[in-house]
Amino acid sequence: MESTLRRTWAEIDLDALEHNYRTLRERVGRDVKFLGVVKADAYGHGAVQVSRTLQELGADYLAVSSIDEAMELRDNGITMPILILGHTPREQVDRLIELGITQSVTCRAKALEYSAEASRLGGTLKVHIKVDTGMSRLGYLCEGRHFDTGVEGICDACRLPGLEAEGIFTHFAVSDEPDDDSADYTRRQFDLFRRVVDAVETRLGRRFALRHCANTGAVARWPETWLDMVRPGLLLYGCGEFAAELGLRPVMTLKTTISTIKVYDPDTTVSYGRLFRTERTTRMGVVPYGYADGLFRALSNRCAFMTADGPAPQRGRICMDMCMIDLTELPRVDVGDEVEIFGEHSSVNELAALAGTIPYELTCAVSKRVPRVYRRHGRVVERELMLRF
């Protein structure tokens, strides 16, 4: 569905995505496979369009969170390998096999379920074994006294009928953190992962085709962890603290327009809670962008949006569908003018820092009523609105 309303929209620069992919691919080298993380609708950028571009560029794998996300890609012409990082119920194994989707196996119970169902169907399910090396979330527990039982459990899973254990992986907890304690923790995680992989491969008498653990932080900071495949997430979209130093470009630019301008006398309170009070005659613009669109209410009175003439401070409490910006020092800015929330001229990293969160959360929060406009080679190639008509 295409929106005809010029309200608030996200421009997705597929040329920037291509630039980021090629830059990261060159960084890790052609001998290391490239998995693009496109879960959560490609962090709000549009999973189908991002995956289609990555497939054309020659990426090796995609990662999603659920079978629904994987099926969306298959239904839209994505044929490349897809890894599901989260849980899939056993009754969906037939679809996994039919669609050629790879499933993570995180514990003995899941391995047994998937094996039994695949065997009943007379098929083979490709899987990647997840190792918990310190994230303390999903995966076979192998640390300390659990090492031997964890290794044996992984070996058992790899021997089960109906399962093809193509890969083994883990996830770093603090690979993006610069302090010494975090660096030590990442080293311990990586060392444990290598010891687990060595032990399993020795017992099985074969090597996994894909051993992977390098998330965004590790792609940027830990080249020794790249192994057979890397899994950049936020880096791919040109966000986060490492993007600029690696020469990456933001893929999403979020824009809105000024719908109304009013001039208020001194001592006028603005918006819910009367948190902001004018100290002088104030020229105030209203933009149709609020917390229902993805602008965190916690940013009220704490951020600024970029106009053609410079930043305009946000004033008063952010509303559901709109918020106010101070245009007193920007007399040439008028009704209908574009305003950049974040993107090329106003970093999402800075907005996230003001909100006390991470850029992922802001791009993922851009709601379904915000149309996505996809650009490639300098022109609009697709528009998408996720609302149902």
C-alpha cells in the first residue's frame, strides 16, 4: 500500500546499504561469509527490500527472529539461506524443511523435537547449534563445570537423525564495550567457544561448515573472531558508535514537515503538563511526529530536529501524534518545510544517547503508519505503507 500523505516518512537509502555492505565485505575479506541480520523488519528499514538488495549484492546468509519473518522473505522472492535465531514450534518443522530455512538449536529438548518431527516427515532440517558462552540467554551451557555435559549434548544433537548440523555459533555480550573488563569478558567468551568447537569437532570427527560469533561489535573491534562468517546488525545500517570510523553511511533518514506555525507571548505554557514556558515572544512550529510514530516521550524538551537553516529545539511534552519545535531563531523556516528527525545531518546515535537507549531501539520503533520510501541510484524505486486498507 502506498501513502499519498506527506506527513512523516522514512527514506531508506539502498545505495548507502550497498556501500555499507561492500565496505564491511572488504573489511572481513572474501574468505569470510557474510550474514546480514534482518530481523525486526531489518531494524525498521524493511526486511524484504533490504534482503532483496543483499541477495543481489551476493551476501551469503540472512538472519531473522522467527519463522513468520522467514516466510515473509520467502514469499517475496528471497531464495538465499535464512537462519532463524529464535524458537520455532515443532509443528512448523515441515515448513522449515519445505522452504529450506535453517533453524537454531539451543538445547537438548529442541534438538529431540526437531529430530523427531523431521524424521516423521522423512526430511532433513538444516540447523546451527547455539552455544551459551556467557550471554546467559539461549544455547547449550558449556561454561565451567558444564563443559563436558554441554559438549556431549551438542555431539548428541549433531548425531540425531533428520538434522544436518551445518553450523555452530555463539553471541557476545559486550564486544562493543571499550573497557578492559568487557574486553576480558569477550576474550573469555571467544576462548570458551573455540574450546567447545574443538572438542565437539574432535569427538564427531568432522568440521562444522560454518562457525560464527562476530556480531556488530566484534566485526568492528575483534577481527580474530570472524572465523567462517560474520553477523553485522546495526553496522549494516550505518548506525552506532563504530559506523563513522568505518566509513559507513546511515541507511534511514526520518523526515517530517511543519504543519502549523504559531507565535506565542512570553509566559505561555506548551503541551501536556505545562512543562515548557516561553520566556519571550516565541515562534513555535508543530510537526506531525509523536510517540505513536516512534518518538520516545522521554525525549520531551531534550532534543532538537534539523531544518534547512539549522537545529530547532523540541519544546514541551511530546504528544501521541505531534510535537512542537522552537523556530524563533529560524525565521525563514515555514509551513510545509521538511524537518529531519535523524539521518544524514542529525545522528540517530545522538538522539538515542539523549533517550538513554541504543540506536536499534529508535529505528525499530518507527511505527507502521510511517511510510518507507526506498531510493536507489538517486531515484525512488518503491514506497511502502504497512497500514491495511
